[in-house]
Amino acid sequence: MEFQFASRMDQFQAGIFGVLDQKRREVEATGRKVYNLSIGTPDFQPAPHVMQALCDAAGDPENYKYALTELPELLEAVQNWYRTCYGVELEQDQIMSVYGSQEGLTHIGLAICDPGDVVLVPNPGYPIFEMGPMLCGAKIEYYELRPENGYLPDLDAIDPELARKAKMMVVSYPANPVCVAAPRSFYDKLIAFAKKYHIIIIHDNAYSKIIFDDHESMSFLSVPGAMEVGVEYNSLSKTYNLTGARISFVLGNREIIQKYRTLRSQIDYGIFLPVQKAAIAALNGPQEGVEEQRLAYQARRDALCGGFRSIGWNVPDSQGSMFVWAPIPEGYATSAEFCFDLLEKTGVLCTPGSAFGTLGEGHVRFALTKTPEEIAEIIQVVKAADMF
């Protein structure tokens, strides 16, 4: 029988991480060691009190009913956390939970965009930023993130005619994959740009608690005018290592959130109550572990970037996120060519920058998912391969 599938599926190809995992298995099958720095899955554990809260809640049969909405205690915990961390005051109708930022970023376009509406997304950028709008038939237009501009969008360079057509713009700092943090002054310009052209801003803030050196851990919503123009996503996946539990929040403009909640009421019955209980424990509990983890990521950053520089590869320090963005060495035509050559010669697996857009070409991304001691071993293995 011949099947006819939706034409939208022509926009999707095999995910890069599936391809990389196949390459990993091929190399491991030869008996060689692979250092997998491709996927950004935290190797840190959730705090014991958070896991205990989930386990206790999972032992109560009452918690297996539909949640339908957020527990009042969860909304209060988010309010307190945003007030403490960012100095942001939120009302409860400015907060909504979603099944992780990936799911939330995918579906919000359905509440905002009609087919043909223009959405501005970064290049290079995380793939879901464009995949979500594509699913609702929006027209994707890319704004460039270039190293000469500090990987910040040059808002003045965006064609005014294009800006007038744009309905939504996706922004994310600290940025995956380019690993830079945006200064507060950038958000002032972004908000003025959004107001001038009536563009809804969607800000992904998944890495605000993994930020290095003297860069500011901040919320887009802490900048005056932000709540007039958009919403922000903040996730418990990376800050509290609840990656598989899938809980994130969209916060800010109440009109956007109300419309989005109406959409979700048609397709969702609320976050599993034990996961909500775990989130409450994470947000309300001791926060020393968050800072300890940030420092651990920074130590890994120092070991990887400094280590590569010590052997002749000029890799800049990541400013934030759990990744490092590195230019490929001379002599390689593409990031994929270098990525697979590095794997074959050293067992080190990273992600080609081309997976993140055309302007990602010429770079690779490393995940900071190994200890400094393991990274020191990686540096020596790469040094021995004499690739630079």
C-alpha cells in the first residue's frame, strides 16, 4: 500500500543527533573509546530533596488524576523564584507551565501565527526555533548572528519592510549554540524594535543560571517594557537537572499567555502532579547547589577552552550555557568533515555547526558533559592526533 504523508514532512530530515549516534556506535564497535560531547544532556543529578518530593508524590494515587492546571503552590514558587533571582514581579495569570521549553516553543506559534505570517529566527540558532513556526505554516526569515557583532542581532540592519511584516521574533540568550550572553543594553534596543514594528518577542532563557565570569544572570522580563511585547521561557531541565521530567514555564505578557492557555486546553490535561511537586521542591528548596553547579560548568569550560588553546586551537571562552562554540581548524572544508575526522582520529564526538543553520558552518559545538579530569584526557588525546 502506498501512503501519502503530509507535505510539511518534506521540511524534516533525519536529526543530526541520530546521525552522530550512529557514528558513535560504529566507532565503539571497533573497541575504541568515544568521548561524547555532542548532546547537551546534563550529567549532574537532581538534588536528593527534589527526587524525594517526586517519589513521595508518585506514591499517592490521588496524584494520578488529571492536573488540568498548575497547583497554587507551584505558581507561588515561580513567583518567589523570579522575584528572588531577577527582581521580576509576576501575577499568577502571567505564568503557565509547559512540557519543557522544546514543546512550549513548538506550540506557541499555533496561538500566534496564521499561515504565511513572518517569524524572525536566529541563524545560527537552535533548530526548534524555526521548526515550531514552520509547523503552523509561518514563513521563516532569518536574522544573522555574526562573531563580528558579538553574535548579537544587528537590529538596525534588518530591512524595515521585513520588520513591518514580522509577527513574531524568537530570541535566546545565553545562546545555544554560539554561547554568548546578551548585555542588558541589547534588550533595551530589542524592546524598542518590537514596539516600533509591533513584533511579539519570544525569549528562551533556558541557560540563565549557567553563566560565566562577570556576565549577568538576568531575565528579559526584568527590562522595562518587556512584558508589553513578549514572553519568556525558563526551564528546570538545566538549572535543576530535571531534563526528563519535562517542565518549563512561559511567563510575561498575560494576553499572550491567556491565548496560549486556551490553545493548550484543547490538547493538554496539565503537568503530571508528581512533576509539579518536584518543581516546587526545586524552586523553594536550598539553592546552593545551583551555584555549585554553575561553578562546575565554568571549571569544565576553562578546562576545555583553555586546554584546546594550549595545544594550538584558538577556542574562545563560552560566556554561558553548557556548551562551547569553536571555529574549525584550517584545512577543513566543512564542519561535518572536521567533526567526523575528529571522531575517527581521537574518539571525540562533537556537533557540526551546520546543524544550527547556514551561518553555523565553519564551527562545531561541544557539550560540557565531562569532568575537568576527563576533559584533560580529551585534550591529550586530541594533542596526540596532531590535527592543528
